[in-house]
Amino acid sequence: MATHPYIPNSVPAVREAMLRAVGAASTEDFFADIPAALRMQGALDIPAPHLSEARLKRHVDGLLRKNIHCAGQLSFLGGGCYQHHVPAVCDEVNGRSEFATAYAGEPYDDHGRFQALFEYCSMMGELLEMDVVNVPVYDGMQAAATTVRMAGRHTGRCRVVVAGHINPDKLAVMRNYGRADLDFVVAPFDQATGLLDMGALAGLMDQQTAALYVDIPSFLGTIDDGAAMAAAAHAVGALLVVGVDPVSLGVLAPPASYGADIVCGDIQPLGMHMNYGGGQGGFIASHDDPAIVMQYPSRLFGIVPTSVPGEYGFGDVAYSRTSFDKRENGNEFVGTAAALWGITAGVFLALMGPQGMGDLANGIAQRTAYAKQRMARIPGVRVTHGASCHFREFVVNFDATGLPVAAINAALLKQNVFGGHDLSADFPALGQSALYAFTEVHTQEDIDLLCATLEKVIGQ
């Protein structure tokens, strides 16, 4: 590798000194554990450096102008990251220096951040009807992976049954995160209804099952019978772990009410912009069962009286659980998390209140119902699980059009519309299908425009 002003320590003499210091023959030693198939072979295509700040800024601005984003397009993408309206106060508060720049902190020198996160946890607990809520982890996928490992430690079992209609990326994260301790079995779903196959599920649950994991609503948008899931899990002594969209709880019963032992999800819909892979934060919640609480790897903030009568302070609960205290002997490693997004979600929940969350969820459900009816009238288009209930997204099949989803989405994008998430690779049994999502930002005119554009694209 040649010396480059943008690459630290690329001067050959410096690199050689660093290699000697760590006892490595070459930089290849650091990548020996990475399979060759996953590594880029050959030199990086790095452009010549821009040696003035002005020229560098012009170059970067030019790259950014190539991005196509939802502020200038109509988007119906979903699958875990959604285009919601973000109230201005959310950005105002999370941009304050005492929040935006704070790191781990300690209660004696970081009072405001600890209290803000305690308030977030309290409001999330009320929304979820759970007693304990963590300080957010990286995203909802990591939260799901952590919850099943919690279940494995709690039950002393190693088998996790996962609903087959979860996000395939989430399942991949769960398998990767839990592969040292857990075995994963996928329960099939009914292709006609989009609901979990309860007969097949019963045959998969046994005395070695630590947890049944299911998303309600599912990745495909369908809403399973949570009470039946709880009964299936508890009948064999397993925990029911439910992933949930927090916004859906404005109209759907919280998982705790039908028997969920641990609940998880992503707080991105609660006041966070979509920003190229960021803006995600994972929550985990449970009842105040000490045996389960001690399985949390992440920080928990609580409130306690101080030595001054009438004075209270905010700080860590059961700190000894964490890798901060036990290092490599902790439940799991805990590093930099998404605490800032927890504060943002707290601002959002405080602003909305119970009535606001109900209004928000009802508005989304109404838009989704209208979109289902409107899209079902498009020639060649079929709402795959039309008889099932949906909250914000549903599967649309295009087999009868003779067009692949990729071609339809490419044609839609030329009309300034982001189409649905292509499911054809991950769910081949569903044919040429896409997942369409709707939020409060979509008007009736937006949905009508989508349908009119689809009719035009399909008819060409």
C-alpha cells in the first residue's frame, strides 16, 4: 500500500515499526481469521488526494448530491426502518451538547442524562406494561439476539424456536450472536394467511426449548395470536419473547397482556430520522423478576433516595451484571450503545402522551387499510394475505403481471417513488412479492398516486 495523506500510519517506516511492536510479520496476520471469500482481493480504488480543503469539500458535496433520499421522493419502504414525522423538539433536545456529546458517564457527574434516560425507561415501561426497560442497545436486531441469549441463560436450555416470518437479517444476527450457546430452529408460517403454522410449531417445542421468538406484527405485517404463542411456549417451560413495533401499541395489546416474558424491538419510529443505517436503538423489557433482570447485559437506570431526606438520585441498577464490572465474565459484552436515541424517544413519548400514541397508531392503521383496498383493485396485483389483519405493512404479489419486483421498483423510482421492499430472494415461496409500508406522513393522495403509478408501470 502506498503512502496516502488520508490513511493514518501509511508511511512504510511507521507501519514497519508498528508491526515489530506487536510481533506481526505483516498486516496479513491481522486478517487470517477472515475467510478469503469475504475479503477484497487487490488494491483499493482510492482516488488521488485533494490537497486543499475547498477542493475536498467540493468533491464530497458532489458525492452527497448523488444520494436519492425520502425527503425528495415518495417512499413506501419499511421492514424495520420507517419514514415518520419527527417533531422539531426531538432534534432540538438531542442536539444539546450535554446529550449529544456525553459518553457513558456516571450519576455523580452526569445528572441530566441519567434522569432523561430514567424518564425514557419509565414511559416505555408504561407503553409496554412492563416494569424493567434497558438503556437502548445498538438496534432492534441486537436486542432480539440478546433476549434469546437471556432466555437461554435463564432456563439453562440451548434451543430457540424462531417464527419463520421474521426479518431474515434479524435471524442472521440472532444466529451469529447466539451460535456459541444456542441452536436455532425455524417454525414455518402458512403461506396463505401469513400466520405462524400452529400445528408445525407444536411439533417443534420441547423440554430443551429456551424460548419461542416471534414478532407481532410480523416482518410480513401479519398479526399472530399472542396468547396462543404464550401457551405453546409455557407448556414446555420456555419463555415467550416478542418483538414489537412500539408505535403499534397505540392500537394493539402490549405483549405483556397476553403472556410475553421478554419484549424487545426498535425505537426508530419514536422520533428518529432514517439516516443511512443510523437512527436505530434496541429496547428490551420484562417484568420485575430478579432472575430475569440479572440476565440483562445492558445498563438499567433507576431512582433511589439519597442520604438527604426528600432528595433522590438516578443511577445504575444491579451494576454487577454488566461487563463494566465483570469484564470478560459478564453476561455479554456491553460497549457504546444508543443512549442518545433513548433520550430522543423519551422526548417523543412525553410529547405524544397516551392519546397521541393512540391517534398516531389509528392513523397508520387506517392508511394501511385504505392502501390494501386500493392496491387490490390494480389489475395483476394481489394483496397476498388480504384476509389477515395488518398494522402498517403488507405483502403485495406481482406474479400475474409477469414483471419481477426489481423491474417494477426501478420503474417506480424513475417516477420519484420508492416501491416496496423486494421479498423475492428471501421469501421465494411468495413469488415476486414486495412489502409495502405506510405511516402518518402518507396522505390519501400519496396512496392514490402510488397506485396510479403502479398501474402505469405494469401496463407499459
